[in-house]
Amino acid sequence: MLVSSPQTDDEYDCAQSKPLRRQPTQRRSARRVERMLDACAELLDEIGYEALSTTRIADRAGVAIGSVYQFFPDKRAITQELTRRNVEQFVSRVGARFLKEDYRGWWEAVDAIIDEYVDMHRSVPGFRSLHFGDVVDLNLLDSYSDNNTVIAGRLRGLLLKEFGLADSQELDVAVLVAVEAGDAVLKLAFRHNPDGSPEIIEAAKQLIRGFLSRQLRSWSPRGA
């Protein structure tokens, strides 16, 4: 399919589009890209993905449409980069919390991970609309692995580092199932309550704790 102009990119979502056409090399360019991502996040909450367009993103960010296409081929690519930023922020927040707090065991670490997810859902623009990209594409973060598999891998790495757990296929499967189950229940918690149903959030914690307890009975933190 031939595309006559950049503006037509929003009429279809190119399955192979990459998030950034080029990395910003100057601070001014980096700030401009961040404004585009911020604008995308705000608009996702206000009008949703279907109504989103590069023109609207440019207007909200206060940049020329040419600046958008300098870095992104279409709205999907901007949304993809926003998703990557969300993931990095989520993992960074969880990692920082692990450094500041002492946990009696992995179960308390799991609660902390859920608490960070819930807080981002409540406070980070675009997060409740996009989560980790599944609204747009289940393979938004990686061409070969679905989004939750990527997230599970990042969280598994944090748990391995924090608790010195033995790496294994069993661990891979357990964390992936926990992420999938927790993601589904937490979405339910926010479906009709913008702040999240406390009862369903607590149920998500109990569900994940119970599952991991049965699957990984030998886990224990270092020094326990």
C-alpha cells in the first residue's frame, strides 16, 4: 500500500512501525519528544485511542506536525513509545521501593509491586487507558513476546536480584501466570471505579500470594 503523505499514517496502523524514527540527540529535542508523549497520554484519557491523531498530539504538545513526524511515523508509534516509558517508570518505581523498604519475604514484595501498579493507574496520565499497551496491540513492547510476558520478565529479574532466588523454568511460568492473573483482576478493579475497588485490589493480592505460595514453596529471602 502506497502512502501519499505522512498525515495518512493515522488512517492505518503499520504493524511493523518502530517507536522512534531516530533518537533525539539534543536536550531540546528530547524535551520535545517528552511533550509529545505527555500530550499522547492526556489525550488517551480524554478521547481514547481511536480518536487519537498525530495532529491532535502536535496541537496539545505545542509543536509543529513536522516535528512529530521527525521522530514518529504514526500515532501507534507514539503510543508504543509511551507504553515503553510506562514500563520503565513502573519497573524503576518498583526497584526504588525495593531499595528503600525491607521485606520479610517475596509475598510483601509482591504486594509492593501491586501497590505501585495501582498508584500509577490512579496518578499517571494515560496509564489507565493504555496499561502496558494491550489496548492497541498485544505485542506492542516486543515483536515476538506479548506485553505481559515482557513485564513478567522484568519483574522476575527484580525478584531474582532482591531475594537471590534460583532461576528456573518453574519461576518463569509462575511469574508469568501471576502477572496475567493480577493484570486481569486489577483491570476489573478499575472498570467501574476510577480509584480502584479496594476489595478487588485486596482480592488480587490474595490471589497472587496464594498461587505463588503453592507453586514456589521453597522460596525465601536471603538471610531468612
